[in-house]
Amino acid sequence: MKRWHVESLAQLHGRTQPVVALAMAEDGVQIAAIAQRTLFVGLLGPSGFPAPLLPTEIITDTYGETIEVEVKRYWDETISRQLNAAHLLQWTPEGTALWVVGASGVVLYDVAGAILLSMPRKGRTGAIALTPEGDLVLGVGAQVVQLDAETGERRQQLSGHRTEDTDIVADSDLRGRPVTYPIYVTAVDVDRDGRILSASEDGTMRLWPGKGSTDAIVFDLAGGAVFDACFLDERRAIVALRLGPVFAVDLGTKERLWSVGESNFNSLMRAIALSKDRRFAAVARDGTGVSILDTRTGELVSSAPLPPGAASVASLCFTRDASRLLLGTNDGRVALYREGPEGQSV
């Protein structure tokens, strides 16, 4: 089995908290990251991050200017208290702008940090995807909402996931009492035919046929809260449970095609990423390195250790050709991995 090795490692401008999101543009060069309420945009060169590996080099744009956008400056005051939950990124297809998702809304920035559009939403915004036509699909609370990406106008709202509080202990307060939280949609994806896949903390996945239909095919995953779910192709989807296995599902028969990590019920899922062709899945659990799975069979084909000094993975992203892997750590660093011979010392 091959192993991936660290090729480059950079600290995000002195940040020490988790890199909660990573995203790569369609051009295969521009990368974006979020850490400590700050949006970073940078370039990925042929040999990794721009040398020398200084903290500011990872946030250099195409004109050589440093970008560091404090997200809270641009968010509507009504949702400013939720800014510490900015946690998702989505490049536009042209690679000229970024959707930044927080707990209660979405903001579109250009690569220079200027705000283009703001969409405050009621309810936790837990997932984002784009339709083939460029519409925005969000998981907002227990709903799936499709919006016009240029105006923010709602095109449709899909309901069905449970809305009551979970019985899952999410945290504890200062006195050690368990704290629960409202169920919300944790994953949305759209295939080339416009079908929408959604999954939730309620332990179900739903396949919405598209073309205005609001009747979903329901998959009871019988394993608890879903961390993420995506189409693999027109017949298959991959699902990662927050506590439990990663598995593939036949969308026609609802049968599990393969399952990995059946015994991992005490290890939180931290990150999952798919290669552009959806042939490989990178998976990381709490306190572990990364496992690379063949999505056709579930076979473990390679692995990547944690970067030196890191306690956990916070985010993952393949490069467009899947030859390298970007990994955000719990301590504000971004590592670039390459498969094969060991990379440079860090």
C-alpha cells in the first residue's frame, strides 16, 4: 500500500486554531481556507506552496498582493454573532468568487475580498452545493433550499428531515451538563441531472428527483447522525456517519455496497473529501491520519500520516488531478501531500 508524504507545510498567518475549510478552484491553482474567522486565498504552484514558506505566502493572489479578509467585517449585523461558525467554502465555476458559509447565512466574495452578495438565513446553514445551472443549494436547518445565485431569490424549498432536538450529546456546559442542539441538514449534493441528495443529523438521506418534485426517496441509514453524503455516480452515493462507518449505497435498491470502519463508534469523523472524478475518497477521524479509499470497492489504497505536531485533521481537499492532497490541521496549518517518495522535511 502506498503512503502519502508531506511535501509542503505552512502556517496560516500565525493562526493556531483549526483550518475548518479548504477548497480548490476549477483551475487547479487557486486555493482557499478558513481559520479563525479569516478567509485566505492563495496559489498552488507546481512544487507546492510559493517558496519560501513564509506565513503570508499562502495568501498571495495572482497579482502578488497579500489577501487577508476578516469575514466579520462584511457579514450582516444580524448574523455577526455567528461568525465564529464560518465553516464551508464553495468556489464559483469560473473561479472568480467564493461562497463563504457561516451558521446563519452565506456571503459571496470576489478573490480580492470584496462582498458581492449576502444571504442571511434563519436556521443553521450546514451544507452547500451548486446545480449544473449555477443555482445555490443550501442545507438550512432541517430544510433544503435552492436559490438563484445572482439574486438570492428562492426557487424551491424541500422539507422532510426531522426538526426536533437530537438526543445526541453535542457538548457540555460549564457545569458538565449535557447540551443538545437542533437537527440540521449536514450534506447536500447535486448531480448533472439536477437531482439533489441531502442528509441530516436525523440519520436519513433523501434523494429529490429534481424538476420541481418535492417527493423524496428516503434512506434510513440506521446509524445515527450523518457527517457527509455525496453522489458517486447516477446509481451510487457515499455516506460518512459522524460516529460510525463510511459506506456506499445503491440509490436504486438502497443496499450497502461496501462499508469501512464498522467498529469506529467512539471516533468522530473530522473530514472527508472526494477526488474530482469521485474515484477516491480521503477520510480522517479524530486523532488519526488520512485513509484513501477506492470508492468502487471501499478498499484502502493508501494513507497519509498526520503532519508533525498536529493532533487532528480539520479539513481535506484533493487537487484537481488527485495527485496531491491538501490537509488543514487543528492548529492552523495547511499541509500539502504527495503520493510516493517521501517529500521534503518539515
